[in-house]
Amino acid sequence: MTGVRVSTANLNADDTKKILLECGIETGLVSRISMALKTIDDAHHTPASYSVNREKIRQYEGWTMTLLDKVEKAIPPKTTCA
């Protein structure tokens, strides 16, 4: 982690990929996440007959949880004063 805060309002796919790689996330995971994000449908663009592919959702969730685990391990725990 670089410690630099980035506004999510201006992030695009390339920016996100660059940040993940700079943070030490494996290239394979970054590539899978990038490919998934390019193919995910926005609900408001789908026809009424649209049916969710539950297996893909589970796969994407798995990748997201892997990323979350790596991020949580990279960020030092916050200390609190009682």
C-alpha cells in the first residue's frame, strides 16, 4: 500500500489495475477482476427477461474476497486508546 488516498469518482479500469498491481496483488488476480468488471451487466441496461448467472456471481465474489483478504493483511490494524 502506498498510503495515498485516491478518489473513486475518477477511477477507470486502467487506474484500478495499476493501483492493485502497485499494491502487490498478483497479476493473475488483477487480470481476472479486470476481465470480470468489463463483462458485468448494469441492471438498468438489461432486458426484463434477464436472468442472473449465479455461478458467475459466486466466482466474482470469490475473487473479491481473495482481494479483500490481501488488502486486510496489508493494512496494519488500527490502535485505539481507551
